[in-house]
Amino acid sequence: MVKQGCEQRSLDAVEAWASPSGMRQRYLARTGERAFCFVALWDSKEALVAARPEMIEHLNSVRDLLAELTPELGVTDPVSGPVIHCTNG
């Protein structure tokens, strides 16, 4: 969740961020007025693991733009897993 008034700065930061090595595709979906979901497809699980420091660095650079979701989660709710279905077209 992006803090009110910080939506454009947050979007600009995502667009300017250079994808880490091994990130094949990335998508940003708007799921609410100030809520977004970032999805990335990776060459391999190893590429994802290797890119974690870069992703954390990017998150730290925009952390002040994000609203706390809950005290337990903080400003993000990260998840990952394998693609189990894909339809093209």
C-alpha cells in the first residue's frame, strides 16, 4: 500500500528500477486506489535467490513511500512460488 500522495513517486521508482539479472518479466497491477501487486517471472529459482539483495535494496529505497500493512508484515507481504498455469493469447 502506497502512502496517500506518493502514488506517482512510487510508480516512477518502479519504472526506473533496473531489473536484476535473471528477472525475465515484471508486472505491476493496481489492486486498489493506493494498492499494487508486483509480479516477476524469473529464469530460475536460483536467479530469484541471487537477486534478493538487489530487491531488498530497491525496497529500502522506496520504503518511505509505503504505508504499513500491519505491525507483523510491515510495508510488504512478499510471497513466491512456481507458475502452475499459463495461457498465452
